[in-house]
Amino acid sequence: MTAEATEAAFTRGGGLPAGGGGDRPLRIALLTYKGNPFCGGQGVYVRHLSRELARLGHSVEVIGSQPYPVLDPEPGVRLTELPSLDLYRQPDPFRTPARDEYRDWIDALEVSTMWTGGFPEPLTFSLRARRHLAARRGEFDVVHDNQTLGYGLLGGPDVLGAPLVTTIHHPITVDRQLDLAAAPDWKRRASVRRWYGFTRMQKRVARRLPSVLTVSGSSRDEIVQHLGVRRDRIHVVHIGTDTDLFSPDPSIPEVPGRIVTTSSADVPLKGLVHLVEALAVVRARNPQAHLVVVGKRPEKGPVATAIRRCGLDGAVEFVKGISDAELVDLVRSAQVACVPSLYEGFSLPAAEAMATGTPLLATTGGAIPEVAGPDGETCLAVPPGDPGALASGLARLLDNEALRQRLGAAGRERVLARFTWRQAALGTVRQYRAALRTANR
């Protein structure tokens, strides 16, 4: 089935939902095709938002696929697993399933898309979610999609059983643009275009959505520009930080020269290669300077090449699979937290570092300034993609304890005032109720 045919098959629908006005508790279906919080920001969003929605008195059922969401044990939150074929699982990514694993035509679509170099999960999860929700009509007041943007979610309340609200953290077309710019040859560019083929579907779906949430003003502008969504349909609800967990602790000793960053994937968007190059410059005058990366060590690619080229094998450490408590203590132990990204739709690592009182060096890519605040007041800010500017910022912070203390304290106050998960949940519920009122009218 072509993308256009799939779109046409799933655009029918309409009608009105069951009730849901007033201030009564809501029954929420929260959809996430990739919800593990250790695999990226979408999983973190689902975990913390679901908990805070439940604490406000709502009932939240997270419906997710592999890697399955990891949720806090909060009354009012439960997980429903909606299995895919899990084609990208470790240690056998891009695997070919056995014959007895195939259950229906959606499984066949998933495998065939992977075999031809595409990424099928947003489409196939949306089709499975559509079928699941249709079988449970009347059980939910609102369906909240976490950036699936698949054809299966079109059709309105008559199809899904409730009005749809969709979060778009940022348009994946931005990632596509940056990956194409970094591709070394035509073969790699062709591969990137095929992999990101699902973004054509996401553009078509996004334009039909009645209510879109996003996490920053910068992301709102990108959604208008890249996806063509009308600005009046997009509502900014800043996401948050667990400020009880991510908090200062003077008992954790500061490690001289330690720089911490989070990079869940070796992609140009994260700018890690520029931070590695900056570290090489800083170590020429400060041999104690070293980098701890929260993420998987790449065996090849630009980051691995830069580490070898700069002779930094002993100065760059990668940690993966650590607990929340270990992550917090790692950030607390750093003299500098760094976000070197070329673009971010929000930047949870920036907010989390600031919440611990660790001074932040961040680029001005995308929405990062909305989170990190003014240069010299709550962080040091540098242009994206500039190793020299990163090196200067790192050296300045590592050499100046008073500056580190001032920026760390100011950063913590900024997060407490603006970026908590309770505030995010309250803002999200306001948009749920607005969607219900609009659908009932």
C-alpha cells in the first residue's frame, strides 16, 4: 500500500466524543511508539507527564510499543503493551523475523519498509493504536499522541473514540536536514532520504490535527515552517524537570576538570563531535579536563574518529544504563554541564543540569536559550557548531569557581520558577479540556 493510499484510507471520520467537560477527572490514553526513558527525550516525557497527570487526579493509560515505556509506580498510571515486531532491538537490530512471528498485514508492512531502508514504526504503531482504540470506544475522554503522527490516528473521535491532542517535540524534518548536510556522499544522502521517508507522512498528518502541543516557542516556529501547521492550532506547554531528584547535594564531591554531557545518539544534531574537538583544545592548558558522556560509545563515525584523531581515548568516557540516582550524582560531580547541540526542541539535559546547581555551558541552537536563559546570568551561551567557542566557555568555567557558583545557583532558581513537571501537567490538562470543548461544539 502506498503512503498516499494509506493516508486516504484513514482520513475518514468525524463526530462528537462522549462528555468530558467541567473539572472532573479525565481518562487519558497516552500513546508513545518509542517510550523507554533511557532511549531519548520522548520516553522521559511520557514517564514524568503520566505521573504528574495522575497526581492531579486523572487516570492515565500509557499505550506503547518497544522499547516499552518505563513508568513510575504511581496509582492511576498503567501500561498497556502494544507489541511491534521489535525490528531494531539489541543485539540483533534490522533482524528478519521468523515466519511464525507475523500476525497480520501491519507486520508485513513493517518488515517490508525496513527491508527497503525506511523507518516503519510511526506508521505501523499508529495503525495498531487505531485498531486498539476502536475496540475500546468510550473508555477514554481524550487520546494524547506523543509524536507518532501516523495515518492511523486520523479520522476524529468517531474513529478513535475521543478527541486527539498531539505533542510534537520538534519536527523530525530538522534532524533530516542536518543529517543530509553531514552526509559525505550521494549514497549516504540517498540512505538518509529513504530512512526519513516517514516525515512526508508526518507533514500530511500534522496539517490535519486539530490540537498540537509543543514544548517551546522555537519548536512552534519550526512546526509552522517545516510542517505547515496553522499557528493558531499550536499551543506551547513547557516540559519540566524532576526538581526533587535533580537537586543540589553538597555532600557529592566536585571532580576537578569533569565535564558532563548527554548524547543518546551519534547524530550531527547533538553536536558531540564539536565538544570533543573543544576538549582537545582545553586539555592543552588544563590536563585535568575530561568528558563523561551519558550515552552509548560509538564504535565508528565522526565522534569516534574525532576522539582518535585528538588523542582523547583516556579523556572521554561513555556511561550507559545508569540509574536516575547515579545520573544525578554524576551531574552533581561535574564542574561543567554542557549541551553542544546544533538544535534542540527543548533540552531536558540543560534543565536537569541547572536543577542540580551545576553550571551550564550551552549553545544557542533551537530552543536551548528558552531553557537555559541569558548568557552570563544563568548559563554561558555560545553559537552552535563552533568548537572554538565551546573551548573558550569550558576554559572560562573550569578556571573560575565564583562564576560556576553564581551560574549554578541562578540556573536552579530559573528551573524552579519555570520548568517543573507539575506545571507541565497543569498546562497539558488545560489543552485537553479545550480540545473536549471544541469537539463537543
